[in-house]
Amino acid sequence: MNNEDQIYSIVSQSVNEIYDCYDFDLELVLPEQSVIDSIYESIMHGELEDVIFTMQTLFEHGLSGEEAVDRIKYFDEAIDILEATIDLLPSNESNARRLYDFAGRYENMWVGLRRLFGDMKDYLTEIERERLVSEDIVITTYEERYKEQVKDLFVQLQEHLASLDERKVIVLKDNYRDGYFDYVISEVEKHNGKIILLVIGGEVVGIVVCKVFCGGGEAEYTTSCPKIGFISDLVVDKGNRGRGIGKLLISEAEKYFRWHGCNYCQLEVFAPNVQAMKLYKTLGFEENCFYMSKKIEY
């Protein structure tokens, strides 16, 4: 299979998968073959802007219909198309900005698309910095005046995790808002920790909770007792996701851990939280432990 055939195959298969994600007939609105041909021709002519325009048209028609059966798969297929496009395009600031603007419109696409920037990653970092610095942004440690906003973000996180848990074990209890906040504060004080906030225009839009562990308990007998910087919570306000805020908060956490001489930065991820998993992998985190569960039948 030559390069042109391979690209056509990728586009055809990916578009087909996108159409299959919907339980309504997208074909009646946008004929699948015409979408495939349009994207393929634009790729072969190196016209990223035209590829993005066609993809955006497809997205807007699809997302205005019934909900996708598998939204994550939908965006993954779109990323495959863009990956084939990017391979044939020059790595320049103009193309990096087009990709950034496109991905920023679709929260579920952003994490996956980041890995495609390749040689354009330097442009991406600069664009993110510009977008955030252009606003009234402050990175600071927790203060009492932010207490209620921080509680609100913890509630957002718990609601999200509960929505992902098919077992219905993770829930949002009536006492969660105040109780979990008090628990986090006590844990941070106990483990030489820190709560880092990202504030835009006086509003807390992201938090990362850091703790420092060094040996103790089972680790005294089973490990070499490296000093661990542990991220127990990372939350970005749902209206501000896809803007690089999570990445920036993790970077600040790593600075804190370096200052404390930690050997590793560690965190835990709920298995169904696929988007969080993708983010951490793009930032260099590796899987090294799995917790598994099985329901006891009676």
C-alpha cells in the first residue's frame, strides 16, 4: 500500500467509525463518502485549514443530534484523521495555532490531540502561556478566602467520578462538601503538603493537592523508601478545561516536590477516567500499579 492509499484508508476507516458512533442517521445530513473525499483531498494538498473546516462541520452536525454512543471513541477517530494530516504539514506557528483553536472547542478531544503536535510542541507551550497570561491569572497557595470555591471544585470532582462508576460505589454524600474539605486540610498538614490554586479574575478554576511521603508503614519492609511527592487531587473547573490548566498545576506540584527533594511524583487514577489517564501519560507518568476489585456474589 503506497502512502496515498494508506492515508485514504485511515480517513475512510476513521470517518466510518465516527458515523457508527451515532444512533441517528448522520448520512442524511452529511453523506459519508463526500466527507471522506473532502478530507482526503485537503490532506493531499496540505490544507490543514480545509481539513479542520470539514471536521468542524461534521462535529457540529453530529453533536447537535442525539448523543454519541461512545464519545471518547468518536474523538479518538477524529485524532487519527488529524494525525495523518499533520504528518504531511510543515511544523510552524500558524498550523500550531489552528490546531490549538480547533481542539480547544471540544473538551474530549483536547488531551488526545496534544500528543500530535510533535515538532510544534514549543509553539503549543508558548500559545498556552499567552492565553493564560493574557488573563488575570494568579498561581497561589490556599488561603481561607478561597475556602468555599475550593469546596465547590471538590464537589465537581466527586460528581464526575461518581458519574463514571458503573458499580455505584463512588457517591456524593450529603456531608461530602464540608467533610472532605476538612479531611484534605488535615492530610496536607500531616504530610508536609500544600494546596496550589490557579485563580483567574479572582475565581479559583483549578487546584492540585500535594503531599510528601517518605517511608513508614509497609514501605519500610517492601521498598527502598524513595521520597514520594503524591498528588491526591487535581481538579479543573469544567468550564475551563482544555486550556492547559491541569498541565500547569502539575508543573507547579512538581516544583514543590523538587524543593522537598522527592524522587518521584505519584498519583492515582480511577480506571474509567480515561481522559485523566491520557493527560497524565502525555506528561510522562507511567503505570506501575493496578488496584482491582470483584463483587462478592451471594
